[in-house]
Amino acid sequence: MKVIFVIKPIQKASGGYKMVYIYANELARKNNDVTIIYHCRRDKLLSNYKFPFPFKFLIAKFLAYRGPNWFDLEKMVHRKVVKEITNKTIPDCDVIIATAADTAEDVNSLSQSKGRKYYFIQGYENWVLPEKKLIETYQFPMKKIVVAKWLKKTVESFTKGQEVECVLNGIDDNIFKIFEPIEQRIPASICMLYHDLEQKGSKEGLMVINKLKKIIPDLKVHLFGIVPRPVDLPSWINYTYRANAQEVVKIYNASSIYLCPSWNEGCSLTGAESMMCGCALVSTKIKGIQEYADDTNSILVDVHDIEAMYSASINLIRCNEERIRIAQKGFQQIKELLNYKRCIQQFIELLYDDTNQLNNKVI
């Protein structure tokens, strides 16, 4: 089967890009012909720089063919950089997948020879398109795959009877696993993803961490992120810039608590990964977290409630038995709910028209 993913030309790590790369890898390993097409819009490409567009385009080509430096993208996955999505720039294929709201319209406009059209929806992207325009993309005659049950309900409310499939993001337990026993971890150890995107809530998370430090002087903190270490970050906070999967797993395993202060997530990967690695999750009560977290396997508080995040964290530090119980419960439930092989297989199966096609092709 020939499969094309249409994606924007950024190289920074993100959960959305990660899932596209994971599916591209798995499809390629199963003998499918897979191409990632990077759409380099003139008005969007490297917009922070004043280089001439032809020079920016050359940079984009280099970055695409080199591949992301934060993810091990298989060499057998082809990469192509285009200035626009048209019937001339896109080769014929069996399946073509729009991976974000601002790629859906272009993919929808392609001829039928470009393959069956899919729309992979990983969040309610009203920060990408105006809401009215976003809702219009949900009404395109493309098969929709979402990553969360709440997204399925939301998208279905706008699709006028079109079927919406839900495939949860699987967590690879060959990578994300416990090697530092939960019971043996230092209770006063906490980790967090740092991001300069406001809706990630990192500033509020740092307020929680600073408040904890005042009460617990020997608190161990490790942050990781795709942006350089903030200049005003205290020296007692460890920071790993552009951590790869192995480094992130080490950070999780060296921590007792994972703090997620986000305001909005489609389906938070880092929260689930941390639970797979034995962290007790303290998170804001957002839809993307509640896809797998509840009051039995984590501690959930209201968005922006710094005092509640602080109280939850210090209670887990002081009550080691409760921290261990929550971490163990979270690990057990995440491993079953987000079973990697099952989720990958569900996604691949949806790329086939019918059972006969599925049985006759190698997947």
C-alpha cells in the first residue's frame, strides 16, 4: 500500500508530530511504501527569518531529508518538500492523510487519483484556524481518525452523520518502562515538560515547583523541553534540552511525580509516558488527560489552580504509601488501555477500505 502523510515543515519535537512519525515507521516496517510530504507555505516557512524564500526552501529540504534530530525516523520512509499541495506536486497513492487542520483543505481538494483521503485529528485546533474555518474542515468528505473519545464526540457534532473513528495513542512499552522501582525512588523528586507555548502552563508549573522548594530544600527537579533552557531558571533545577526518548525515560525513572499544568491537550503523551515509567501523575483536569487519567490512578485538579497542584504534590511527597499506590495503579491501567501494538494495528486497519482488502494486503 502506498501511503502519504501531509505535514507542516517544523522540526521541533511535538506529540502530534511524534504520532505521525510513529505511524509512518510502523507502516514502512510492514512493507508499505510511505512518504512524508512537508508543506512549505511561503508565508509560514521560517517566518521569523528574513532570508529569501528560495534559501528558506533549501533549508527546509535539508532538514526534511536529514530527518528530525529528536526522533528515529526510518530511512525507508521517503520525504518530499513541496511549496504547495496540488495534483502536480502530489504523486498518486492509495491513501493520503492530512495531519492538521491547515493541511485538511489542501488534501480535500486533490483528485481521487491521489488516494483515499483521511484526516488525522489530534486536537481541537482552534489555535491553528479560526473556529468557523476549523469546523468546516470537519465537514469535508474525508475519513476522520481522532486520538481521544472526547474529540470523537466533538468532531461528530459537526460532521452531519459522517463516521468518526477513534484510535488512542499507544505507548511503546519497549521504550517507556520502569527500571527504577517505584518503591525505591526519592519521594521529593518531580519532573515536568517545559514549553514556551502559554497553554502548556509551564509558568504555573514553575510556581508550584518554587513553592515546593521553599518547604522541601532538598527537592529534586528535572525539566525537559524543545526550547533552550530559560535564562531565569534557578540553577537547582536540572534541564535537558531536546531530550531524546532514552533521556526522557531516564528523567521519568529518576522522578516520583510528574507534573502536568497544561490548559489544553488533545491527548497528552507525556502524562501517559510518565505513568508507564512509574511516576505518580499530578495534572490539571483537562479532556486530553482524562482520556486515561482519573481520581483512582492520578491526582487531577482544576486548570490554573496552583494551590491545588502544590497541595497534591506535597501530599504525595509526604505520604509515600499513597504516592506508590497511585503510581502502581497508573502503570497497570495505562499499560492495558494504551497498548502499543493494539493501537498501531487499529490505525493501520482503518487505512483499508474493507475486510477483503485488509486480508489480501501485508500489514
